[in-house]
Amino acid sequence: MKVSRKFNLENNITGCLLYYKREFLQILEGEETVILELYHRIEEDKRHHHVTLLYNEKLEVKAFPNWSMAYKELTDDDVDKLKVHLNLNEFTSLISAIDTSTISKKLFLYFSQSILKD
């Protein structure tokens, strides 16, 4: 995390990293070329498996403007909160929720931000 946060600060990248039972979900915000280069480095990093780009959109306003890399290890209670609001059976179901619905994307952002505040 120290290395990632330092890199992100130097490259004006903000975002959020959520961890739950050996799975990660990450939101990266910044200049498109820098984010794409970073994403490709993550893809090729041997420590990562099954890297999947869920969503790529240009945003007018960052969702995590004050976080070089917010981090939260989710508890079962945190995931239950997401399940209730997004009607999910498992953490990885976020893929289908994010891919198919703008409301789901907004809910995910809202709840990931609220989880980080707790």
C-alpha cells in the first residue's frame, strides 16, 4: 500500500481498494493514459490472477478525490450491506451489477464510500 499510495500521489491517481476473502475490487481515477498504463501493469503482475476490467468511463468529478488509495478489508457485515442494497449473492456478483446498471454503479460507489468512512 505504501508503494501504491506514493505512486498514486505522484501521478494524481485517486481511488479505492476493497478486499474480501482473497478478492479485490479497485476503483482507479486519473488521467486516462496513466490509468490504462497502471491497469496493464496490474494485469501483468504475477501476484494478480483473473484481473477483469469491470467499467471504464470518463468522469466529470472524482468519487474519491481525497484518497490516493482508500483501503478497506470488508467484513461479512459490510458485504451483507451491499447484498441488501444490490441484491447480491456473493461479492463477485458486483461484476454483473456494475456492467448492467447505472443505478448499481452509483450504489456501489455510495456504499464503498460509506464503508470506508466506518
